[in-house]
Amino acid sequence: MKLWGGRFTKPTNQLVEEYTASISFDQQMWRQDIVGSLAHVAMLGKCGILPMEEVRQIIAGLKKVKEKIERGQAQFLVAHEDVHMNIEKMLIEEIGSVGGKLHTGRSRNDQVATDMHLYLREKLMEIIQLAMYLQEALIEKANQHLDTVMPGYTHLQRAQPVLFGYHLMAYVSMLQRDIERMTETWKRVNVLPLGAGALAGTTFPIDRTFVAELLQFDGVYQNSMDAVSDRDFIVEFLADSSLIMTHLSRLCEELVIWSSQEFSFIELDDEFCTGSSIMPQKKNPDVAELVRGKTGRVYGNLVGLLTVLKGLPLAYNKDMQEDKEGMFDTVATLHGALALLTPMIKTMQVREERMRQAVTQDFSNATDLADYLVRKNMPFREAHEVVGKTVLYCIENKKYLLDMSLAEFQSFSGVIGEDVYEALAIETVVNARNVLGGTARNQVEEQIKVYRKLLVDTHAWVDKNSQKVMIESLIDVGSPA
């Protein structure tokens, strides 16, 4: 018999049971469900809604259920629909009908919302930490390559020389925005919906603030309809995750390009590559390619949930069961990508000589020739034309700017002197961009200092809030005095 079956005269069609059940995926929130139930029943005792003896029985029963699940002795059944009903059934089997009193003053609507808030704030913290580890790996690699020059690209055409460390710091900057978005999202995640009931609150004299304090939420939803129907916090997480995956995908695209024989700027460690079943010489950057490929599924999870929500009337609708699988999938996808990229970056070998060879066999110092002419009092547009003609001459004569004689330079402009060679030297070109955000060595060093300080600040934020997501430490919250 269903826990809600009193109204019905027929059993549920088996196909309906299988189609509507969520236990196959939401059972991974069993810890959160037990934690929320412990806090709820403790509140029922504190408010005198249940006698303390029954509260103690329920708490003891929930802990036995927890132990059984941990030992693999509990069975989650489709007939019981979801994680909430399965755990309640297990509780009743453990302690008898008094277990049915656990649901006093709450609904599955506010219960599932609470479980997802508990689950997501824990996963948010893990993802923020993993993003910080990747930042640290990128910063360390950047610090090792403050003198390694590589071509900078626009349109995937060589544009201007930059430091390899500078290029890596661009991804540190992207990840910083990602982390800041996640910490902002935390504010919406760490709000308690429990006590909202089905949609209009409850007739029992509950204390929602007490439950929020037990579960270490920063506040409670002020409107019960909103509490049970809100999935903004999941949408926000999926949007944040989509942006992180965008950034990781761009990094992976560059790792794939850089590790190709055509570029040969880096070599990824064998641990993070695979071979070919037919071509024995192959070393494929499969991890980077998969991160790039899996980005699309995270986008799909975001669009999927937005589509579910866009036409729903208030308050709860069964459509909202579709909020979980995409959330779980995004957590797993993002967690895996961040966890893999950190050691990939740490073990990546950088071919400094190959990068330097690339910037000495192109025209990426052409802008600096134009700037040189401007400093000689030539208008920039005029200088641009002079340099364009100079580059065309070099292409036709199979040489680069630094291969030209002074006489050849002066055939294009008489203001060019011997100092042009120093102005066009690779180190000069890089370090000439000594402005905030530039690629000069001391500017990159300053960027590293800034982001190391931000990492310290983020670590402090994590330390401050980490106790709120320690599910195991919250297992005892329901123990009454």
C-alpha cells in the first residue's frame, strides 16, 4: 500500500510506477534526506508537536536506516517511488507505526527542495575547491615560464609575442570569475525551504528558524509557494557550470592544438593520453577532447531545466522531477573535468625552444615596427601602411623583419635607424607592453601576486563555510537534550 494510497481504490499501474519513479537517480541524496529528517523531528520535539519519547525513537530509527544503507543492506524500491518514501518505509519497518509521525508538518514538496539545497551546497563547495586547485596549478606553471615566449594569436593567426605564463594567467582570470559566480550562487543555495509544506505552510506550530540553525542555513524562504516551486538555485548552478565548462573547453582546445605535431608547443603526460588501436605511433589527447565534448551536455542540462520551468504554474508540479538528473550529471561532469585538468597542467611539458622558434619565424613584431615609427613622429595610419609594405617585401623575399639590412629598412622609411633591431627583438617586444594587464614579465609577476592573494581570500571563505556542508557531522543534529 502506498503511503498516500488511502484516497485510491486501485493499485498504481506498473508502467506508471516505473515511469514516474525517481528512485533510480534521487537515491544518491539519501544522506541529505536523513539529515533533513533528523533536524525536522528534533524541531517537532522542541515545539511539543511530538512527545520526546517518540522523537528519540524516530532519531534512533533514522540512524539505523543510515547504517543499513551504508552497509549495503537496504534496498531502494521503485514501488516506493523516491528517496523520501523509501527511507520512510525503511524507518517504519525499523520502529513501527511511530515512524509515520516523522512526516508531521511537512510535505514531500518542501522535503525534496531541502534535500537538493543540502546536496547542492555540498557540491558547490567541492567544485569551488577543485577550481581553486586548477588555478593553483596554472599559476605555478605560469610562474615557471616567466621567460618563455610564444606566439599570441587572433583568428588563430600569429599576432604578437606573449609570455607563456601570461597566456596561462588568462585562464586563471576566467576561473576567478567562475569561482566568484559560484560563491554568489551559494547565497541562494543556502536558504532553507523546509517548513513550507505542500505550498501554504502548515497548521502545526513549527519553528523553521530552529531547523535552519540546526542545518546551518543562512535563512529561510519567506514565501512557502516560492519555497517549493523555486529551482532558480539549480538553474543558477547550471549556468555557472556552463560558463566554467566553456572556459575549460577553450583551455582544452588549446591543449589539443599545442600538443599537435604542427604546433608541438607542449607534450601532455602519458597518463592523460591514449593510443590508437591501429596506428602505433599515435598519442591522443583524449581527456582534453572529452572535456571539450562534454561541455555540450552541461549546456543541454541548463536549457532542459529552463524549458521545464518556463510554463509551470505555481506551486509544485511533477514536471519538476526533471530537475535532478541534469543537476547530478552536471556535478559529475564538472567535478571530473576539474579533477583531471589539474594534474594534466602540473605534468604538462613545455617545449620552450619550439615556442621561441615560432616567434622568430613570423611577423608578430610588425606592430612594434609601427610603434617605433610612431615614436619617430610618424602618424600611426602612415606607419601602418609603411609596415604593411615592408612585410610584403619580406614575404616576397623569404625573410623576416630582423633579417633585413638597415638599407632595406630605410628604403621604406628614412627615419629608421640602427635602434630598430633592439626595438624588434623578441624580449623587447614582450617587455615593452609594460602596462596593467600587459604581457611584460613584471606585469605577469604582478598578476600572479594578485591571484595568489585572491586564492588566500577564497580559501578563507571556504574555511568559514565548509562546516555547513559536512553532512556526516550533521547526522547528530537531531539528538535532543
